Amino acid sequence: MPVSANDNRMQPRGLRRAAAARYLGISPTHFDRQVLAGAVPKPLGLFGVNIWDRAALDLLFDGAPQPVNDNEWDSVLGHDEETETSSRLH
């Protein structure tokens, strides 16, 4: 039986840099840039190592803005992604 990504019994709460980046689905280098930019929370200094709180990383997804279609021509022409996808399927 698969284990949920949010199952605290099976996954550590604290993640080292590479694991935290992998958890977010980004490269460690991009992760570092996002930490410096303030988009990703800073690590906790625990036991002499930097550890990111997995729960804090989860909050990034919980509060992440959804992509917006800002192509003004779609609204002018009455096109949207759902309509386009639907018309291609039929």
C-alpha cells in the first residue's frame, strides 16, 4: 500500500538541503536561490546542521497562487484553456 507524502510516521519532519529541494521537486541550486530570495523558509539550525521543516515546505504548496492566464487576447477572443481542451477532445 502506498504511503501518503504527508504521512509523518514514515517520513522525517526535518529535511537536509538536497532532500528538501527534492521534496519540492526542484534542483538544490534553484532551492538555494529561492531560500536567498525569501520564497522558501530558512532552515533551522538543529544539532549543528541546517534542517528544513517539511511542514513549512508543505505550506508553500498550500498557499501557492494558482497560475493565471494573462494573455489578453484569450479574453478578447473568448478563448480559455478549458474551452480549448474541451473542443480538442470532441
